[in-house]
Amino acid sequence: MVQNILLSTVFMIKVDKNICDFCSACSSVCPTDCITVKEQDLIVDHPLCIDCDLCVKICPVEALEQVVS
């Protein structure tokens, strides 16, 4: 459990809004519902993110990446 807490403080999801097509695939697989897609905007609630990387893997246009915060 400590390892998950440490990872969540080290990594965060970065969104390239120039590439994102706002399809909501990322929000549909997020186990913590920390991703919200509204019109032409994608918002990640980073404190809720558990760094599972599912959103990065499912993104069809590779607009998301996990980066060191």
C-alpha cells in the first residue's frame, strides 16, 4: 500500500489537448473516475489518480502519457 501512495505522488497523467479527440475512452476505463471529458476539454483530477496507466494504454490517438511530476 505504501508503494501505491509513493507512485501516485511521483507520476501524473499529461494530456496533449492538440492531439486528444475527446472520445472519452480514457474516462470509461478509469477505475477512480478521475478523468472528466466535457466538450473540447479533458480534466484529470490528479489527487484521485492511482497511476494505473489504463487511460494511457487505451487512448486511440496517444494523447495521454504518464510523466514524472
